[in-house]
Amino acid sequence: MSKRRVVITGLGVLSPIGNSKDEFINGLTEPRNGIDKIELYDCSELAVDIGGEVRDFDPESFLSRKEARHLDRFVHFALKCADEAVEDSGLELSSEKLTRVGCIWASGIGGLLTIENTAWDVKEKGPRKISPFFIPKLMINAGAGQIAIRHGLRGANYGVASACASGNHALGLSLRTIQYGDADVVICGGSEATVSTLGIGGFSALKALSTRLDDPKTASRPFNIDRDGFVIGEGGAALIFEEYEHAVQRGAHIYAEVLGFGMTDDGYHISAPISDGTMASETMRIAIEEAQIDPSDVNYISAHGTSTPLNDVMETRAVHHAFGDHAKKLMISSTKSQIGHLLGASGAVEAVVLALAVDRQFAPPTINYINPDPECDLDYVPNEARETRVDYCLSNSFGFGGHNTSLLVGKLK
């Protein structure tokens, strides 16, 4: 059976540099920096007080007060992103066969704020004060379920969790769902809301976060020799994946075609990658092979690029393994330098970057590229966006647990 073609026809974004697709692309190209001191809550007792927040966001602008109260912040993000992506796509869902429209949504942690706030309530008031909405709010699949309820979707629907690879896994599974005929349209993506006491405190205890607190704007500095950890961000992104003929028949704008997806696992360590990048390299090779292109055809990589000592060198080595001599000709950048690390939503946001890179023909920058690491020896599009030809590009997402994923998209041929 031949696999059906899959294209991207809608985008929606909430991020520390913009609360819509248009604001996001403007933020990428300026380039804007979304990392600063945390204002969402009092973090004076924590070792780290910086992050990438979604600012000026009011869930009651699109939900009733009652609805907003019964949903976690990561679901607020999911619904807003999905609404924008559906509108951007021009889909009239009322005229679609809704058993053929699915939603596959990712989150690395889910309703952490709900867990945190409920734990405080139990401590102060006792367990009988636990809300009946506690479990429905915290579930990782709440994003997918609530999107389906809001839009009346009846097709494939579930949540995906694989730490920081979650978003890319959701997209890869959405690709397969359409390729093999289980749906014609999938709303896919991810959202995360872990700028909280437990989120910051937990990653801080793990020694994973940057402690460059005196200068938060430069704390996330991927591929720099003096990088010291990642910066937590929050937000999300939604994409409309659609079967090619279905999109053409309704005259949809096609941003890019989704051509390949690779996934492996290190089988090595719960929080550290294999240093030589062999399995990360393998995911890129698989995605390129499925796309039926040559590695030399790829122009741009949206890197995982976390600004941690281990990841950035590993990913650079993986790119060398996967691309050989062509590695030096690739453009590579990390948007985490601008928005921080959105954990389970990062792959979805970076897929939006891929779609925009192909559609607008540009490569976003790695900002804060100040003190290059000699072991990171590739073209990281330093500090300024670049207008350039982008025919094929891929994004990498790697997660605790050894999860490795690569998504490859290209210009529609």
C-alpha cells in the first residue's frame, strides 16, 4: 500500500516571544528575546528565578470563567493554539466528516500547576477539599480531549508523553495516522506550563538549569563554551496536518509537506544522552531515508539546542555523523535561545519554525552566540535571522529517557 502525502495547512503558536503565529515569526526575525525574571509567581525562595513566560495571556478572552477555572494552564494553551491553527487553515469543520478528523496532542508533564496547587490545598484544608476536576485537569491527555470537545472531533484522539521529545512524537504519529488512512486531518502539537515552583525547583535540583541569574537575557546560549544549562519556557503550538488531495480540493494554503520521521532510543541513561550522538544521528538518517532525498538536499536544522553542556556537543556530533561533509554547509539554529525550553511542547513549536522556514524562505537565528565552543563547529546562524533558500529542513527533539526524534519537511513539489 502506498502511503498518502501529508501537508501542513494551519499554524497556531503561544510563546514567550508572541501569542500568535504572526507575532511569533516577527519575534524570530527581529530577533526578540522572551527570557526574563519570572513574574507568574513568587520564586524568591528558589535557586533559579528566570524563565520564558507567555505574557498578556487571558484564557477568559476565549473561554468562560467557569471553563477556564476547570482547566489547567497547559490546556488553556492547547485550546488557544488549536483555535488559531484551525482558523489559519481555513477548515470548515462543520462540513467535514468528523470521524476523519483527529487530534494527537503532547505534553511532557501535563497539569503540573494543578498538582502543585492541589497539594497546597490538601496541606492547608485536608483531602476532602480536593476538587472533582483535579484528575481531569492534570491528565496529559486532557489537551487532546478538550480540543476534541471544543471542535466536535470524532477521529483518532490521544495524548503523547516522552519528555522533551513529546511534541515531535505527536507530530510523527499524526503523520502516520494520515499516511495509512486512519484520518484525513489531524490537529497536532503540544503545550506545556511548568514555570512553577515544582517545575523550576525540580529541574534546578537536577542541576539542569542555567544559573546566570544576573543576566537572564543571555542565560540561554546554545553552542557557547560557557553555557551552563537550559532555561524553562512555556507555551505551545498546533499544526494542521492534512492529506494532500484533501487540502488541494479545498484550495488550502500549503506551508510545507511532511516527508519523514525518525525515532530511536539511546537505551543508556534516564537523563543523559550517549555522548557520541549515534542514536540521535540514526533518527535523522531514518527521516531522510523516508523522505527519499539525499542528506545534501537538507538546508536547515532546527536543533534541540538546549544550552546544556552535554546536549549541544552531542547534537553537533550527531549532525556530523548523519551528514558527513555536508554538515559544514548546513544552517542550524536553536530557538530555545529566544524562548527557552518548552519541554514537551518544544517539538511542536520547532515544527512551526520548519513550516515557516520553508514558506518564508529564511532561517531563524541562534541568539546569544557570544563565546563559541570549539567542539560545536557548525553554522549556527549566529544572532541574526537569514533570508536564504530552504527546500528541506528537519527538527530534532531529544528527551529524558533517551528518546530521540527527527521530523523532516520540505517545499511542496
